Amino acid sequence: MSHDEALFHVWLESVRDFAIFMVAPDGAVSSWNVGAERILGYREDEILGQSYSLIFTPEDQADGVPAQEMQEARTAEHGWDDRWLVRKDGSRFWASGLLTPVWAEDGTLRSFVKVLRDNTERKLLEDELRRRAEELMEADRRKNEFLAMLSHELRNPLAPILNSLYVLRQSGGDDPVVVQSRSMIERQVAHLKQLVDDLIDVARVTSGKVQLRKERMKLGDVVSRAVEDVAPKVAERQHTLTTEAAPVPLWLEADPTRLEQVFTNLLSNAAKYTEPGGQIRLNIRRVNDEAEVRVRDNGIGIDPALLPRIFDLFTQADHSLDRTQGGLGIGLTLTRTLIEMHGGTIVAVSAGLGQGSEFVVRLPLASEAASGEAPGGGGAPAGNVPRPRRVLIVDDNVDAARSLSVLLRRAGHETQAAHDGQAAIEAVEAFRPDVILLDIGLPGMDGYDVAHSLKGRTSAFLAAVSGYAPKEDDREAVFDRYLVKPVDPDAILGLLAESGDEAAR
Ligand code: ADP
């Protein structure tokens, strides 16, 4: 042994943090350092000459891992290997190790060197972190499921309430107490409906269940509609809303309903989070290939600490602040997701509390090639007094069916209700409806089953009314129309008028 080799040997012997030992080609341990004794528990004189498979778990021994490891070390570049090993006292530890062959000058295998260290603590920590991450994901999944279910359950009672309110409004009555209470209920129910709609929407949009219905459209039109939507709120809080539009129309390939929702959200936030008498400015311009919309207010502003999280679900500024304007903290999440689905971006800017806020939306412009007026348009439903229709209402919620029935009768239509699929089919024979409003979620035979068995038996206009969005392929296949609950009474009356027109054709 040279002097250097001897020194190296001394050093090797003294390394405590690593187990370093040699294994003969037949697997017998041929040297053993202090670190190996410390980590594995065997003294050198106990283990020399023994098979190194001793330190493997019985499972790995049975699987032939020690021999495999030697074979791999011999034939290939062998990387670090992490596995459970067993100490002399039987306890296990997580070892990170490396087995390397040592070749003699004539190319024969002299022995292997094994280097390993105890990484149990890190391994346990990693396992714990992974377990917690999985738990969090599971909790998040259950929360999303709960939200989706909660929002649907909340929506069910809303339909009959909305219908009955509509009837109450139609039936006049001018006792000021009644009028006042009625309009209070109307406002509160409208608010409730908005919250529920947002909840349902955010669950569907963020889980990717929503598809955009894109068309060629002018950005200005959508923004104008959003401005109209929020006009009452802006007036109520005595804000001034000024709009500055681009000199030429900006065309987008986008879903107009969803974009209207985006700008309505931003404008109504501006109105909400600005003290009465504030200034809201809306600015539309073209920046290269994008349309830019800025919504700025001089309101309460946003704390710089909140700014990076402002688009996250359920993020809201300090809850102790005045919550009379409050929502659920989902509007901005929805807004950003919808914008991103359009290939756009949104950023929030605020110099801090009390300094106002600005939201900057960028959306890609439609390609120039197809510029020009959008096709279609026209075809607005005629405003004449509708023909009376015979309407079959199929809904297992008796209140919902009854209230809708009252509403339609007052508008001059004839109605009949059925509360399950079988009754519906019988009623079709007996009542011969022009229009069938069919709830999908019926007990037993569901709306789809009913629709299928009615095929060919009636020429009635068949509208699905459901708490759930349609399965894409079913939508047009079995129904003439698909309405999502709670359906606006005006939408149903409009549909009846339309179905009359169709029948007249
Ligand atoms: P919500 O309005 O229902 O709370 P949003 O997701 O629309 O939910 O907004 C999240 C939070 O962002 C709000 O609670 C509010 O604290 C803050 N915020 C949104 N818009 C503005 C604004 N224009 N000015 C100041 N704060 C805002």
C-alpha cells in the first residue's frame, strides 16, 4: 500500500456520516468502516466474511435484490439507490446508497464498494408532506363537490319563489305595506339568485365544464350591455360612469354572454367598492392585436398585500369592513377564468387602500381577414300578443309546478301539471299539449326517458327544464329547447310565444 493509499484508508475508516464497506464478488463483506458500524450496528469483526445481503429487508432478499444490485453495478453505470435497509437490531432505516465495482488492472472484478447514508428523517418528512398534499387535494375535491351540490340544492327552492313573486307582481294590489314587502322580497331574492348563479357558475367554469359559444362580435356592444346591466346600481350609489370607446369598432371572436358577465362583474365591483358619489371610468382601445378594456374607480382601493391573491377563489378584503355590499369572493375568479378561456389576460392595479383600483383586460382581436358586419342578426321574436297555448308542466316539485302553472294561466295559457314520467305520458294523450316543459330530474323515469318515449307520439314543442347543464350531444337531439333552472318567467313566456309562431308556420 502506498503512503497515499494508507492515508486514504485511515480517512475512510474514520468517516462517520457514511457507511463505506467493500463487498467481494461473491457478496461477502471484506471491509467495514466506523460509519457502517454506527449506521448498521454490526462491528467489523461480526460482519466480515458474512453476505452483505444481511442488511437487506427480507422482502428484498426474497426478490433477489442484492444479487441484482451487484449485477447492475457490474454491467452499467449505476446511480444512487434509495431503499429501506435493516440494522443489526432489526430496525429499518431509509438508505441512499451507491454500489460501485472496482476493477483489477487485468480487467477482472476485484470487489465492490458500497457507500450509503441514513436518510430516514428526510424520507419521513417527504412522506408526511406528500400525505398532507394528498389530504389537501382530497379536501379540495370534496369542497368543490360540496359547492356544486349546495348550489344546486339552493337553486331548487328559488324557482317557485320567483314564479310566485311574478304572479304577485302581476296581480297588482296597492296596499303600500304589501307593495313594499313585495319589492323587498324581490330585491333579496334577486340577490340570492345572483349568489347561487355565481356559485354554480364558478364550480362549472373552474372545473372546465363550460364551453364558450364564440361568435364574431363587436366588443363595444358587449360593453354597452354591461353598462346597462349595472346602471341601476351605479345610479343607486350616485356614481358617475364615463365611457371612452375606441374610434372604430373592435371585433372579437368571443362568447358575448360570457364577456358581458366579465364586464358586468368588473363594473359592479367598481360600484360596490367605491363610496357613493364616486367616479367610474371605462376605457376601450386597441393595443396592437389586442383590445384593451380598463375599468377604473376612485374607491376604497386594494391593499398591496391582497393584490397578488385578488383573483383567487373566495379572496376578499378584510371581512370586518362593511359587508352590506358583500358577495362571496368568486366574481373575480370567474372573471379571470372566462377571460383566460378567451385567450386574454386581466391584471389588477391599485396604489393601495383609499387610492382607487383599476382592472385591465386584454383580449385578442378577431383576424382582420374576416372583418365586416357579422352575419345573422334580425329574427327578433315578434312583440304581438301571444296565442294561448296548451302547456304541460312536468315537475316532481309540486310547488314549482303549481306556481308556474298560475303564472302561465294568468298570461292566458292553458296548463296541466304532471309530477312523474308516467303521469306525463298519460297527460300527453289526454291533454294534447302544444308545449311540454319537462323537468329532467324526475324520480324513476327521468326527463330523458320521458322525452324518448314521447318521440313520435306528439308534435308538441318539447323544452327541458333542468338544474344541470345539458350533456352536449343530448341538447338538440331530444329537446327543442334546453332551459337551465331557475328559469326566468319571461323566458318561458317568450318561448311559448315563439313556439306558437313556429306552429303557425
Ligand atoms: P365579491 O365582490 O363577491 O367579494 P370578487 O371576487 O368580485 O368577490 O372580489 C373579491 C374581492 O376583491 C372583493 O371582496 C374586494 O375586497 C376586492 N375588490 C374587487 N373589486 C374591487 C374594486 N374595484 N375596488 C376595491 N376592491 C375590490
